[in-house]
Amino acid sequence: MNTASSSAIASLALAQPGSIVRDPAAPVRVLLLTDTPVAGSGGSERFLRSLLAGLDRGRFRVDLVQLCAPADGQHASPRDAQRRGREGEFWPVTAAYGPAGLRCYAALRRRVQRGDYDIIQSQHEKSDLLCALLPRGPTGVTRLSNRRDSGFQKSPALRAAFRLINARFDWVLAPSRALIDGLQHDEGVSPQRCRHLPNGVDSERFAPWPAERRHLARLELNLPAEAFVFGCVARLVPVKRHRDMIEAFAKLAGERADTRLLLIGSGKCEAALREQVQQAGLGAQVQFLGERRDVDQLLPLLDAFVLCSATEGMSNALLEAMACGLPVIATAVGGNPETLQDHLNGLLVPAAEPLQLAAAMRRLLRDRPFARDCGRRSLQRVEQHYSVSAMVAQYEALYRDCRKR
């Protein structure tokens, strides 16, 4: 961030008008900022959709601002008036301190100074920077930063900047305790400012299927009736380490010709991963299904779910697989060990260790009673600890507490 740009933003965050007394019975007003389109397919986007759908509209009024173009790539250029509708507003911002970022900041600041909000909640780096620098306005706005990953993409300069601005947040939220520990260690976030709010999954949408429905749906994907099908839902990007999954699968695929691997997602690694599949002679056993909006219609077809990321916050995909009654294999990173109980509802393996990943996959393939027991306990664990209603209730309680400050 250059000096002129940072000074321009900082100068806007000064004087505040007199305070406004609010009716305690009025809805809590929340400004929700995010860097990515909520209609997107990623885990953080699915979390926001669940939160927005679950909040009591009579008690909470939310304005959603997305610092990007719509997911369909249409409308909303940086110089256009924001697009606003049921899906929220879009303010395409390349850099928080660039011209578009300054315009967006100025517009949001006017709203805050007008007394439009009780709470500002941000998600991802650009949104966090704007949130931290917005004034409190006459309502004494509470600032919340919702961290969805370990910040592995932050440059050293950006990480240093966050060490300075983190004190401006009243609360830093995270879905896993591992993320909170990392924030305290890497960015110096005070433990007193951290709140652990786990993700939740819609167990009505994500649920096991009866055997007959499952059988018919598998036939539509040309999956052999007796095939043991592994699957993964994740963007095809380096941090998800699909190459380890393909290498591991290659070590056991020869044991049963009807074993299958379904990769659900898209990304910049797709061409390289397809080449790896062909080189390993797995073209008949690995299917790339691309980015899908019907993940809830695909997970119940699997026999096991695999996630071998190098880093995770709290994986929504993992929770969704568990809600479908699947045994899961995941790397012991981020919030995965908090979600997956090793040898109870699945197996934990080290990251970047294809041999150990292959051994875990082979265990589920060979020991079907163990796999079924893990799947049953996965479903129980989601029902007991990770319902979307429990997640929304925690956020509603936090928002009410924030307005009482």
C-alpha cells in the first residue's frame, strides 16, 4: 500500500457526528462485506449463503456488499453505480487502496456516518481492510472480521499490515480453534478478541439416500453397481493437492478394476491433473465432473470422501460429506482434526504424504464394515455438533450482544 493511498483512506476515517439512540426493539443492522461473489461454489461462499438464509429477517437487516463482479461475469464495472438486488451489491475492487477501493470506501463511510449500521462484518483481505478503517459513526459500530482460512495467501507485507489493523476489530471470528491459534501466533491477535464459531451444514439438503435412489443415480454416471467410489469436492488449485490424491489412488486402483475416483470442482490445475491421470493409466477410473451446483446430488453416490489439502480453515465440503453419512479421509491440517475423529468417523493422514493417503484409502476399500461404521458416526457427529441452525443461532446471539455494547 503506497503512502498517498493509505493516507487518503485514513483521512476519511476521522471526525464522527453525535451519537444516535436506537430503539432496542428495532432490527440489528449489519453491513456484510466479502471479496467474493456469494453465489460462488467455494466453502466460504456456501457458509455465507447458509448464514444469510438462516438469519431471522424480523430481527436482523443485512446489506451485502461484494467487492467483485457478479458470479456470471456480467454487469457492474468499477466505474458503474453498484448493482443492487436480491443478491446484494457488487463493487468490483482490485485493490482496497486503489481508485475503485477508495470510491467504495467513501460510499460505505457515508452510510456509516449516517448511522445506517450497528455491525460491520468482513470476510477476506480487501473487505477486512475496508472494515478496519471505516469509522464507528454515531451508532458506535462494532467491527467483526470473519477469517475463513489460515491466510496462506497473504504476502509478508500484508501480514505485517494486518498485525497493525487487527486491534481495530472488536472481534476476530474463526470457524476452528486451529485458525484462532494461528491468528494469535502469526498476526498477534489478542486472545480476548477471538471468537470460535464453527460452521454448520444443511442436513436437510445434505443427507444419505435410500439404496434404490443411490443405485439409479450411480447408473446415470456410468458407475459400476459394485464399484467403491471415492470422491472429492474442492477447487482444482495447488493448495488442495489433488496430485497427491491421484498418486495415492493409482497405488490401489489396480486392486479392483471397478474402483472409481470422482473429482468435483474446477481450477487452474485441471489440465495438469488430467495429464497425470492419463500418464498413470487411470483414464477409465477417474472422472472430472467440473464445477457443480448439485453437490448434494453427488455426495450420496460416494462410498468415501477424501480431502488432502495442505491447509484448511474448517472445510464445508468435509461437513457436507459427513452429513451424507460418508466415511472421510482428510489431512491433519487446520480444522480437520476438530471435525474428523481419527478411526471413529474416518482417518486422518499427514499432508503431502501420498503413501499414507493410499494406505487410508485402502483401509476403507478393504474393510467395508469399518467404512460403514465411520459413515454412521460421521452423520451422528454432524447432527450433534454442526447443524446450520446451531451456527446461525451463535451468530444471532453475537450480533445481539454487539448492539448492547
